[in-house]
Amino acid sequence: MNKALLIGVLILLGVGALLFRKRRSYYPFKVKSDYIYNLPVNEVVRLKEGVLTLPSYLDDSYTIFAKVGVKSTFLGNFAHPYLVVKSDRGVFKQYAEYGSEGIRYLNLSNLFGANKQLKISGKRLKALDGEVELSFYKNPSLVDKKLLIIAPHPDDAEIAAYGLYEKYAKNTFILTLSAGEGGYFTYKELYPKHEVAKHHRKKGDLRTWNSLTVPLLAGVDPNHLLNLGYFNDTLEEMFLNKGKEIGSGKMPTSDVSLFRKQNTNPLVHEMVDGSNWEAVVENIKRVIEHVQPDLILTAHPYIDSHEDHQYATLATIEALEKLGREEGEFLFYTNHYKDAEYYPYGRMGSIMTLPPKFDASIYCEGFFSFPLGEEEQLNKIFAFDGMNDLRSTTSYRLWNRLLANGFTRLREKYLSIEKDYFNRYVRSNELFFRLPVKELVNKEENKKKLWNGTK
């Protein structure tokens, strides 16, 4: 009996050591390090015995971050640790890294009502008593403002901002740059290996259609939707080879009309042909002229690791420079955070806060945390489900693949971080990094800061 017990203990210790090493391997940084952001300190309050009292003048018109010290318990190395905020509006969770310790930023935006006293506790994570620096930003007014969302691929607008554009659907224009035909051989159960090009043609058709129809669920006008039909993973190559036609990496074509013809918006007839950098910039310029946006939502090129996302923003800035337009504000997002692809951490419905950063190098002048209630989160789930590239593949049709997928999901659940887009981006808020357009247009040093980071 003692021998069996010893074997059982050794197995548990082995599994624990495996989990510990596996969990830590997901982070390209030390989890026992302070996040570093040079945020202005607007107020200093005190967290005492789990109680934090905010200034009476703070309300939903502010985005609010609290700089708190945290420390994981022993179990926080093996199961996801999180803080719990209890207020007069309910109970909210914000996750941290496995085994995390040090300074973290608790996003308190829209979590409280008239009662400014919050109770802070944790699960496998402690919030340390002491002084807490508060940094807050007056939110932009979006009423009667025109929003232009630059989506490098179908589904980027939904991942980053579905809740936002659903609320302001009447004033939203979504410009999708590519058909999204690239990526994985998603439908390999339906197409044999020698029909890879045919598969990617179908994938591009479906995703183009997704980009032109899913926003209708939110109430966006069909004439406020446009997909330019460029090809996946080509924007950087276009930029580096200006004037050259860059075709699909999955199909033998550079004809943008292949996917662009799905558009019903008459504005498509004002777009120039050609799969080259000059055409991309010119077409974005024409859309900006047409929309006259007050806010432009696009990826932050320093913190979003996808090259299409980075160069979509660069093309947008060039288009604004060609127009000589300095009005308005950028709301930057990241769908592929470069320092941790698993960010935002934790479970669906929890709080999205500032990403891990250890050198204060994200160039922006503020933040905007847009709240999503339960109904808005549910609507975002349905929007994701309408995107072919976000939902499950067709492998469920084959019993052996169904079984293999079951084992894969079991392994991911216990050995991996949940990283699908449903889990990571259906949250109680959407988060944007703010910067006035005038700070970038024809400002070469500032553009370098945006691209390369700055302290």
C-alpha cells in the first residue's frame, strides 16, 4: 500500500513538474517581473485588507487603470491565477500569467456605479496591500462621430471592435483589405492535396463574403462595407517592391477582381485596379475621402506582430499624408500581441487590461476601454461564429479526425493556455491605444516611434 502511495505521489509530482515547465514556456519573459508603463499618476489611493476606494468624481466616462502589486500562490503556477473585483455592478475577473508576481495594471473601467468602494480579492493570486497609483483618461465621445475600421483581413474588425461598431453601427465604415485566402489548409477534409489552389480560392470567397455580411448583424449599412480583394501576407512585399504586382501565395493570380467582385457597395467602382503598394494607398485614400472619419481604428504596428496588420497601418498613414489630412484620432488595436500571442489571458468574459510590457515602449497618448455587457458579448460570439476562419474546421465529418480533435482539445485544456479567439477576445471590454492623427501625418520621428517603440 505504501509503495502504491509512493508511486502515486511520484506521478503527481511528475505531472506537476511537467505542467510547471509547460506553463512557463508560453511566456518569452520572466513572469516575476514588473510591468512598466509610463502612465501619468492622477491619484494615489490605498488598498487595505482587500478594499479600494476610488475618488468620487470617477465614472463611466473614464478609462481607469490601477497599478497594483500581485503575487501568485503556489497553485497559481499550475492553474490560471486571477484577481476578482466586487462592486455594486457585480463580480469581475482579470487574469494574470501563471506564477505571476510584480506590478500589474488592474482595469477598473466601467466596473462600478455610485458606490466607489471596491473589494479586491483573488484566486491563486494575491493583490498586495499598499499605495495604488490611479491613471485615468477621459473617453472620446463617439456620438455622431464617423468611424473607419481598417481590417487587414476578414474578421480583424470583429476581433478588435465588434462591440464598439455594433453600438455605433450607423456611423461605422469597415474597409477590409484582403480576401483572407491564405493561411492554413483549413478544409483538407473536403479537398485532396492536389487541389490546394482550389481550396484557397474557396476559402477566399467565403472569407470575403464573411467580411461583407457579418457586420450586417450589427446593423452596419451594406454601403459602409468594402473588401479590396488583396491577397493574404502580401502587404510587406508590396511595400518593399513598389510598383510590382504581387499575387497570391496560394494561387497563380494577381487579379484583385477575383474576390473584389463580391462587393455590392457602388464605391467599389471608384477603386483602382492593381495588386501593388501604390494601389493600396490610393484606394485607402479614396475611402478616407468618402468617409471623412473622425476616428480610424487600425492595428498598432509596434505591438501587433502580423506584417499585414503593420503595413495596413503604414498604408493608412501614407494615404492620410497624400490627402494632407490631420483631423481625427487613431484608435489602435492588437489582435496578435507580439510579446505574448496568448494575450489577453484567461477566460471568456473576463477583463482585458494592458498587455505585458517591460520597457514602456508602446507609443500612444492614452487608452480607451470600451465596455461590453453580457448581451454584447453574446452578440460578439455570434459574429465570430459567422466567420469561417474563426469557427471549427470541417474535420468533424470524419470519425477518426473527430476522435483526434477530441484528444487535442483535452490536451490543450490541461497542458496549454486557451488561445482561441472566442476565448481571448470575447471580453467585458475592448481596448484601444489612442493617438491624434496629427501626431503621425508627416511626422517622421513620430512614425518611427510608432513603428519601433519609444520610451
